[in-house]
Amino acid sequence: MTLSERNTFFKAGIAFCSACTLLILAASFFAIPVYPEIEESVSRPANAFQIVTGYFLAHNYFAVHASLAISILFSLVGILFIHSFFERTSAPEILYIAIFTISFAFESLRLVLPLHLIYDFPSFYVRIAFRILFFARFFCIFSLFAASICAAGLEIQKTRNVIFVITVASLVITTGVPIDVLNWDTSLNTINGYVAMFRLIEMLAFLTTLTSFLIAAKNRGSKEYIYVAVGIFIALIGRNILLSADNWTGPFIGALLLSFGTWFLCVKLHKIHLWL
């Protein structure tokens, strides 16, 4: 992919994230008044941060809405930052980092649950919305993995092949996951089957991504790749907190870690390619 083509992709991403930002602003006027009427869910998210904070804080759908809004705002601000920072810098890894950033705009699809309560449209649309959301989430994780193997020495000319492979992998996972559209947890995520297996896939992709960047640091003799790995580690922790937050600690801590990690890895990646 040429520099011009990549920048065109960035601009398309900016347009898409802008549209999602306007969408959640419009949907908020309908969804927010419904939150006090939603029956309390018996299920709360089960990640480590949520379990700890859940002992002290009750769930709050307004906090969940804040995490949704922050996710979409992050996608817009993040892609704007990447476009301005890397517009004239050829860095093959940044395409996949941009995909990671843009993927957060799809979190707006979680609003289909409160809107479903208002308009009572067929549950088929809820299922489709969450399959698209799951695709975006796995595509996001696999994109970071693609960035890491790119840093470790993958030929730049194979970019389209890599995107095709991670697209197919995400589709296979997405179409195979059972989704219970009648039940959801307090973070407005539906209850899904094979949770343990999918968490294992995410963990393996996460560990492989970090390992590949460490290999890149050794093979290319640049310690900056170690810092990129640290940034990804911080960003992914923030991501997991933000996507499953159901109380007021999640939106703030998750957004802080996600934003700092993404900024940090982009700065270090820019420094690497600035001197090439």
C-alpha cells in the first residue's frame, strides 16, 4: 500500500468515526431516558478490574453510556492524531494501529439494546448488530498482531494479503459464536457462548503481539520497539476496562490507559521510522 493510499484510508476512517460520533449523539436523546426503566441484569462483566470494582460500586447504565461515548470519541480523536502525525511518515505498522483505533467506533452498536426496548424491533437486528461488533473487536486484536509481525520483518507488499487473512479469521469467529439476544450483562453486552475459548484466543493474540515486537527490537536493533510493546500492553488493558465498564471507575481509568498507551506507542513508532 502506497503512502497516498494509506492516507486515503485514514481520511475514510475519519469520515466513518465522525459519522459514528454524530450517530451516538443523536441516539443518546432516545437511549438515556430509558436507562432508569431497564430491569436490573443479574450478570455483571467478569474481567479482573470489573470484579474488584464491582464489590464496591453498583452498576450504572449512565456510566456504561459514558464508556460508549468515550470509546467513539477516542476512535475519532485517535485517527485524527494518527493522520496528522504520520501523514508524511512511511510506517507500515501504523495502518494496523489505525484499524485498531477505528474499531472503537463500532461500540456504538451496543446502543441497539436500549433502543430495542424503546421500539421493540425484531431481535434479528440485535443479533446482526452484535455480530458486526464482535467482528470489529476481533479484527481489532488481530490488527495489532499484524502490526507486530510487520515490525518483525513481514514484507510490506503483503499488506493486502494480511488484511484478507485477519478478515477471514474474524469472520469465522464471528459467525460461530452463539449470541443470546434476550439476555445481556450490565455493560450492555449480550451473553455469548464459548466465552472461555474466545478469551483464550484474545490472550494468545495479545501475548504473540507483544512477543513479536520484542523480536523486532532484537532483530532491528531498536529498543523503541520495546516501548511500542509497552504502549500496546497499556492500551489493551485500557480497552478491556472500557469495553466492560459498568460503573464510574471504568470510563475514566479505561480511557486514560487506552489514550496514553495509544499515544505512547505512536510516538515511539514515529521515532523509529523518522530515522529510516
